[in-house]
Amino acid sequence: MRLRESIAAMHFGLVALTALIASDALQPPAPHRWRRSMRFADELDDAAEAAEPETPPLAPAKVDPLTYVFGAPGELKGDMARMGTSPRRVLLASLGVLAIALAADLFRITSTILRIAPSNVQEAARRARLDTYYPIGDYKRYIDDEYRFEVRYPERWLGDQAIYVSRMQGRSGAYDADALLKSRKQKGPAALAGFGPAGNTLAGNTAGGGKFENLSVFRSPVTPGLKLRNLGSPTEFAQRLLDTAVAPPESGKKTTLLAASERADGAYAFEYCLQLPERRDGSPGRVLHNLAVAAVRDGNELFTLTVLCGEEDWLDREPVFCQVAESFRVYA
């Protein structure tokens, strides 16, 4: 009996211990236990890191700028080959784009380069006649190979297309009837070139209002063997020209000669004011300020340059107009 009771008590104890373990396993873990275990794990990690020796970071490899941009030798060429191109093609295309940009003066690149270039470079550009396409020092140059003269003008001025068309018709003999009758009636000097600001009327329309300025070059035949000095001093020649051609008595115009001189090349330069006829409303006509240069070539051709603006604009335009007049040249 005692043995059976002892076995039963042991069996009951094992069942009770098993039930206690099972009930404890089915309960959610206590928070304090997790925190304690996590803190203990962190302390172990910190201890391990403290025990390990620190490894210094590796220094980045030094790469020169050329290799950084284009890669190692042969790498750029290989990348371009995979894209179906090559460094030679890219270089040729870039040079072509640059040539087009310079020729077209894109974004005024060429004009800016010539403007800031040294004086010897600018002179070389003028000898190559680049200033007939691109301005140098705020001026372009017009060179007439047919009548052999040249003149500089402000870069923003435009050529008078009416004069250009008239000259083209004269070469081809394609004058229409009206133009032919008009040319027969007007036996004065022939206009060879004209320039002025955009929107300006260059064909002598100075009677209207608004701002007006232009440049014009005329040619007229003269008695063979004529020289300017045969016509008198610069002052005498200028006054005679004003009285007979610019403002004859019946025109209603009035002129005032301000200055006259002879240039080193033998041309006569003079300055004068021209008052236009009285307007329809009875108010005085407009006053224009003029610079003129006259030159004779081969004793039978007289060339005259005139550059003018309103008297009210003269103080602002005087430096520009002096440059224009000084640049006028007639080739032998």
C-alpha cells in the first residue's frame, strides 16, 4: 500500500509540474523580461565592438581631372563605339557647328570677338574685308568694286534697296517706262549707295516729321581733266556747290556753310546746315546738319559723300558722322 501511495503521489506531482509549465508557456511574455533581454543584448554588442580594434576608412583613389571626365585610356572611345560614333566624328561636328555659328554671327559671337580683338587682329580682319559682313568697332564697311570707293557706316544701318535695284536695272537695261522717263528728266548726280537706320526713308524724303538721318554717295561726270583745285579753295568750292546743286535760289532752301578744308588725299571736306522750304502750315522748314566730302578721280568723275541728321540730333551724332566722313575713300 505504501509503495502504491508513493507512486501515485509522484505521478500527481509530475502532472502538476507539467500543467504549470504549460500554463506559463501559454501566457504572453512579460514586458520587463523583453526589455531586460534586449538591454542585455545591446550591452553584449557594445562590449564586442569595444573589444574589436577600429579599422581606418580607406582613402579614395586620386584621379586626375582628364581621367575623371573622359575615363581611362580607350574607355571614351569604347563608349562612343557602342553608341555608333567616334571622337573624330564628334570633333568634326563640333567644328562644323562652330564654323556655322561664326559665319552667321550667332548670338553676335563673331561681332563680339572682333570688337574686343587686339588692333592688329582688327586690321587683319579689315584687310580680309571681314568688316563688310561683321562690324568692327561699331562700324561696317561698304566697298564698291564697280566704282572703286569705300565708306564705313554704323553697324545697325541698312542699305537703301531702291538704289541697289536701280543699279541692277541699269546694268541689265531693264528699266521700266516710268523709271526711264524719270531718269531722263533728272540729269543730276546718280546715287551709288545709301544707308540709314531701319525704318528710315533714304531717298531724300527729309520733309516729313520724326527722326531722320542717312548717308548717301553720288557720282556725276565732269569736264575731262578737272581737279578740285581748279574750282577754287575748299571754301569757294563748297559754297559754289551749295548755291548751285544743294540749294539753288528757286528751291526755297537755305544753306549755311560752317567749315571747309582739304584732306591729305586731296579731297575737300565741308560742313553745312540746310534749312528746308517753309511748310504748308507756314512754319519754318526743318534744319538738317550735314557733313560732305568731295573727290575727283581721273579728272572726269566727281564723287560726293553726304551724311546728315536733324539739327536737334547733331550733338549726339557728331562723333559718329565724323568717323563716317573720314572713312570715305575713292580709289585711283
